[in-house]
Amino acid sequence: MTGAEVRPGGRAARVRSALLDAAATALVECGPAGFDLAELARRAGIGKTTVYRRWGTVGAVVGDLVADMAETSLPRADTGTLDGDLAANADLVRATLADPRQGRLFAALVAAATADPATADALRDFYDRRISEWQPCVADAVARGELDPGTDTAAVVRAVSAPLYYRLLTRGEPPTEDDARRAAGAAAAAARAGVFLS
Amino acid sequence: MTGAEVRPGGRAARVRSALLDAAATALVECGPAGFDLAELARRAGIGKTTVYRRWGTVGAVVGDLVADMAETSLPRADTGTLDGDLAANADLVRATLADPRQGRLFAALVAAATADPATADALRDFYDRRISEWQPCVADAVARGELDPGTDTAAVVRAVSAPLYYRLLTRGEPPTEDDARRAAGAAAAAARAGVFLS
């Protein structure tokens, strides 16, 4: 999502797009508690009344931003091997979290979710969608005989993301390419060892 | 740390203890952005002037709270096997994050760290200490011949915590005993497969 992007759908959609772009930028620049609705309206060039009537709270805006992000599909890799697919997933997550703007945005969204149930619900839905988009990589590995049929496919995909988020959130450091390589390798090794059998 | 705990060190130490207890409770009840120094002073029964002079900002109080938490040592397990030690570590982290008060406190601290560099530094130091307390479990496994001598011992311990924090922070759900079992098993399997060779 960028400010230059033009969305279909008329004025209401343009207003939403402008406000969500402003919210993402404010989250990156000020953190989840560093702005209010009036500030978002000013940044987006939208009347305060419209923003208060349509969203009402900063939490509702942030939840709407996450819902909007969830709509953008990120197609899974299909390299033909579990190791290749998980490496591609790890590198995608690494690149997102290591990007200065995106990394700060995701850290701010996680922080906002700890204090706002609506944001937490939206974020859980966001991750459920992302995980489900990549589960077929693990299901294909099962079909190829690389993994046991009882493997919890979602757990394997989550295991790739976990150490990369853990590094960003507990150390405040962007994950490195070495972190990504280890995250993918650890998830694959654990899956092959039967740790994720359900 | 509890309100009932009496610390040595005279009035200054008692003031610090009372304020840090109030800060932990405010973080649990209100989140990282839900209170100010005046509110902390009121909750702790300390004069506002003292609090402003000694800490100056909420970020400084939260950083001091984390530094205080880092002082409390949690001894490593010594079960005689890598699997047993990592299972004990996973269960300790699970129990902390699944405890309603502690889980909310850690989520709030991670959230605060995303917006305040002093808190982020203190939190990184906190986790460095916790990880280093448990690294000997992995070093002992190397000495017993369970793992390759080139194993990055800190990385193995971090791999146990990562999925438990990931679940709490991205799903807003306390980690379960099954999550802990998988976290320990995945870290051990990956270590045995050589994923954490440095």
C-alpha cells in the first residue's frame, strides 16, 4: 500500500485508502499510541467529522488497516521441495520485517494488538490468512512423501515465522539472511523428525 | 516481584520497589500507553516530585522495571538430557506467558519496547541474561556428545522461546502445554540436524 496507489470504488474507497495510508505512516513514525483521529484526518486531508463518523476510534482504524492488508494475497512458492518452499517463505518474512518501514509497521501493529482487542482480532485473521496461503507447501511435501501424513501443516509454516518475529520483537533487530536460513531449516528438520504430528 | 515483598536498602529502595510494582500493575491493567508518571506516583503512594525527579519519563520507569526483573535469576534445569532440559525451559516460558498477569506484562513490555529505545535496550539485556542462564544446558549436551561442538548454544535456547512468544504476540493466545512440547522438540530436532552450527 502506497500513497500513490489509486483504488477502485469511488469517493468512499478513496477516503478509506487515504486514511489507511495515513494510519500506516503514523504507526511507523509515531508508534501505536503516538497519534489520534484528528491527526490522521489532518495527514490524510480528510474532514475530521468524516473520520470520527466512519471509524470512531484509532483502534477501529488500525483494525481496518490490518483487514485491508489481509486482502493482499502473497502467492506461495512452489520450488518442488519442502526445503526450497520454506526457504522462500522465510526469506519473504525476513524481507518484510527487515524493511525499515514494514518492520516498524508490523512491530507497531503487534504492539497495538496487545492493547486493543479489535486490532488483535484483525491481526489474528491476517496471520491465519497468510499461514493458510503457505500451508499447501507443506501439504505438497506430505503428498511427495517428504513428511508424514499426520503433519500439522499450519504449525510448520508458523514455525518458520516465529524466530524471525521473536528477533524483531524481543531484540528490536531486523532478522538477517542467516536467521531466515536457520528458521526454514529448523522448521523442516523438526517436521521431518515428526515434531508437528497432530 | 509482588507488592508484599520487602527489599533491603532503606527508603530509596522502598520507593523504587513501590513504584516498579505500580508500573507492573499499570502495564498489566492499562497497557504501555495507558498511564503517566502522576498516575504511577498516585498508585505507589509516592510524591509526584520524587517520581519526576528520579525517573522523569514513563519510559525510564519501564526500563528500570525490566532492569529489576533481569536481576532475578531463574536457574537452569539439569535433567541430564538435551530433551529434558529444553522441555523444562519451554515449560517455564509457557507458564510465564500463560499466567494472566505475567503474560500481559510481557506483552506490554514488548509493546513498550517497540516505541521506546530505552525500554528496548533494557528488554534486550533481560533476554540476553535469561538466554545465557540456559545456554549451559546446550553446552552440556555438546559435552555429552548429543550435539556437534560447533552448535550455537544461544540460538538453540532462543529457538525454544520463539514459537511461544510468537503465539502470544501474533495470536493474542497464551501458549499451551502442547505448544511447549513442540517448541522444545523442534529446537532439539533442529539442533541435532545441525541447523544451529555457527
